[in-house]
Amino acid sequence: MTFLITGGAGYIGSHVVRAMQLAGERVVVLDDLSTGDARRVPEGVPLVVGSVLDRLVLDETLRRHHITGVVHLAGKKQVGESVEKPLFYYHENVQGLTVLLQAVADAGVKNFLFSSSASVYGMPDVDFVTEETPCKPLSPYGETKLAGEWLVRAAGRAHGISTACLRYFNVAGAATPELADTGVFNLVPMVFERLDAGEAPRIFGDDYPTPDGTCVRDYIHVEDLADAHVVAARKLAEWAAEGTARDLTVNIGRGEGASVREMVDLINEITGHTVEPLVTPRRPGDPARVVASAGLIERELGWKARHDVRAMIDSAWAGWGMHRAPAGAEII
């Protein structure tokens, strides 16, 4: 098997490349480097600099490297930006996926794994979000992920391709400091940046119907997430070898919630700070609680998360110390 990993020079993508290599799989990376970093791609792994919107690049890559499976992580992923630029997000995420799937189908590739998101659920009013929870995305980003799932499954049925859609919850941590998240768009690096600047971390609302009044989320270590990709990709390859086209949609989470205040307190402890967070008004659209039901992937693929939130923060802090966010990075 040789897997093409789109977006393989990004934060999550580079972890998937690492996990695939450690599992003994051959990989090729396709990345336009708009947000990815070529230095994340291991020595010896072919890097094709290009876009999934470029059919000529796709055809040449699939042919030259004898690709037998695709793991699709490339795409735009900032919720706020998607509200400001919905046409851009639909073009990049949905049209890009359409072009890629057509190339995959024409090349005879028989397994395809899609990076989806818990954002497809919107604001679910349930204790644990299952794969059967109704999908009601709140942003163009979430809409593109849900539309992407529909497209992946439809193409799979039409062209005999086994497919999997992995709905990630809140990703944090790093397998190695070199692969740490250098963006400032998620809770953990946002808190790191404010602590570095001598400023109080911000909590958006403390009057939610939760034990401490702050939002509760399910955090998943990026190393666990990467391992889930390996397990899912191998299952797709197994189905393809059997000559059967099947589809699977699963949550990727721990099935445990941690509140924003708990996370900030733990970050303070791990980093040696004692800065009291600043409570500001709620952000529109933030649900009180979003925690995965992670039972289906364990039953179907035998996968279960191994790392807790302390391990996520420890590893993220080690990477932050190596990279440090650039001055003036945007916080949303």
C-alpha cells in the first residue's frame, strides 16, 4: 500500500505521516504549503507541492507514486474566517474535494479517508454526541465538512470506493516538539500566548449550565488522532482487498469532557503560572457541552484514545517552547 496524504505538512497531517511511517506504511505528501511547513515532512517522504484543485498535479501524483489509498486532510479550517469568506471555503473544501475524488475514481484508487469534524453537529443538546446525533452545522466551515461527508459517501457508492469519515473533536498536544501546533486558533495555544505576554487567559462566558459555568469540550491528543487514521486506513485497505466497498463514519474523541476553566487551571499548573483568567461575555454559537460518544470506533476498529489532557498540555507546552507563536498572531 502507498497512501497519499493531502495536507501532510500541516499540524495534524504531519502527525498522520509520522504514525503511518511508524506503522510501516509507505506515504506521499501533497500540500500547497499555504499553512503547512515542508520541514514537517520527514526525510525520504516524497513531498509534492500542489493543490487538490489542480487535476494535472493529482493525476501525475497518483500515477507516478502508484497510490493505492488517500487520506484527505487538506482544507481550510478557521470557523471565523469561513463566516467572512464562505465562497472561498466552499471552493477550497468542497470543490477541492470534488476534483480529488474524480481523480481518485479515474485512477482506480479503492479507499479514501476523509478528515471531517465535530463541527458538523453544531450545538447538540445531548450529554454525549453519537454518530446518530442530528447534524446542524453553525458555520460555513462546518457546512463544508458535512457536504464533504455526503460527497465522499456518494462517490464511494458510485465508484466502488471504501470510505471513512473521521469526525474530530478538539485536537491538542504533539507527538514531538517539532510537530507542535504553531497556530493560535485553539484553546491551548491561545492560553500559552497570553501567558507569554503576561496577560490573563480569557474565558468566554462562565454562566453556562455546566458544573463550573464554563463550556465543556472533549479534547483528543493529536497522537491518538493520528493512530486512529492508521487503523481506519488499514481497515479500508482490508475492505478494498476483499473487493467490497463499504463506508464508515465515526467520532474521534475520548468520551470525556473538560471545562475551559479546568483546562486553564491545568495549563497554569503545568507552565508554572498563577494568572487568574479573565471572564468575558459568551461568544455567539458556543454550545455549553460537546463531548463525543467514542464507542462506535472502539467496536468497529478496536481503537481507543490513550492520552489524557495533562499529556496533551505537557507535550503542547514543550513544542510551544521550541517554536513560540509569532508576534501579532491573531486570536479568535
